[in-house]
Amino acid sequence: MIEIKTRGELQAMRAAGLIVARTLAAVRDLARPGVSTAELDELAEQTIRDAGAVPSFQGYHGFPASICASVNEQIVHGIPAKEQVLGEGDLISVDCGAILDGWHGDSAVTIAVGEVSEKDRKLSEATERAMWAGVAAVRAGARLTDISHAVQTAAEKAGREHGVGYGMILEYGGHGIGSQMHMEPFLPNVGKPGKGPRLKLGMALAVEPMLTGGGGETEELDDGWTVVTADGSRAAHWEHTVAITADGPWVLTAPEES
């Protein structure tokens, strides 16, 4: 069963999503050379708690921090640490979640630290484009893998434009979200269209592609969390929480309009 939310429940998720958006904006502003990923985590936790929410990630299956901070070849689930200090040209993916009144928001951005290479800038751009293509496919009446296909197609198109064969991460992907952070269904980032459950009004999904500048093979570090590229290539990760409404996709973790 995929959880169906009422309009009021989706509005509650939007409130949580706005906290996530503000937290990621604050982290982005702080992420510069000389700053540790532990400092980013401290800022994120404080921002979430000051808003009256709780970090989704902290203590989740034993995860020790409020954000996942994945630097360079780290794809996802990187653990913030005082010893991990950002340097000029690093690429850091920050995944953040917040719980407000029992409802979850979940989003991720990839941040360029100082001046990054053109290759890394394009990698992040391709991943973000793939995410937005997936978001656009989150519509009532569609099938789950219509989103997967949209993500894959956009990533492959960006790769052709950039002259790069971006690696697609198959083991990790999007997911249902609402009263829990990770719910059914699992949302692959690769797939043929027209398969899986039919999408309905009131569903909410986290769309989160991850691309690498090399191959798609992954390894998990001894910490039991951090996932890295097997070939040492750099990775990017973008994510938004999206609700299905009669007016189309509603990006619950988008920043407030200025």
C-alpha cells in the first residue's frame, strides 16, 4: 500500500519541507573552504530544531548526524566529521530531512565549494536536470517507472550534450514519504516506462537521482554508511519531495518564493 495523504496532510508536509529548504540554504551559505562537515551538521541541526522540528536522520537506524554530507567520490550517506574539512574545488552533496508534527520532508543538493572544475559543474547540473525531469513525471494516472524513465532519459541526454557517459546508481533511488521518511514504493532512477503502481492524487514521493563522472559501481565504507564510487570518480545527488495534486506535481521541499 502506498500512503495517500489528504490536502491538510500534504500542507503539513509542506511545512516540514520548508524547514528542510531553509536548512539546506543555510548549509549552502556556510559550505566553503576551511569549514568541516561537522560544522555543517551542527548548523543544520540547530536550524531544524529552532524551527520546532526534529532532524529525520539523527538516530535513524543508528545514523549519528542530522545531515548526510558526501564529499567528492562519496555518493550518499556520508557521515559528517570534524576531520573532514572542505577544500577549494570540492563537491559536496548534502541530504537533509526534518519531521514536523509527525510529517517528513526530505531533500538533497550538491554544492560546489569555491571554484570547481567544469567537469564537476556539469556533473551536478546533469543530476539536477535529471531530478527535475523526474519531478515533472510525478502525475496522477502515470506509472511509477514513468518517473524512472524520465530521470534516466534526462541523465543520458545531459551526458550526450556534455560528451560524458555518466554513471547511474542503481542500488539507491527515490521512495515514498509522508508519515515516515522511507516508505513504499522504492523509486528506481532507471527503467522502462509504464510499469509499477499507478500514481494517485495524495501520494508523495522523493525523487533523488545520483550520477557519477565514471562508472555506476559502488562500495560501502567500513563505517557501515558511506557509499563511494568504486572507481574513485566524483558523484552528485539531488532530491526533492513531491506530492501528486490535481494541479500537477507540488514540490514540497522547494524554497519559499521570494
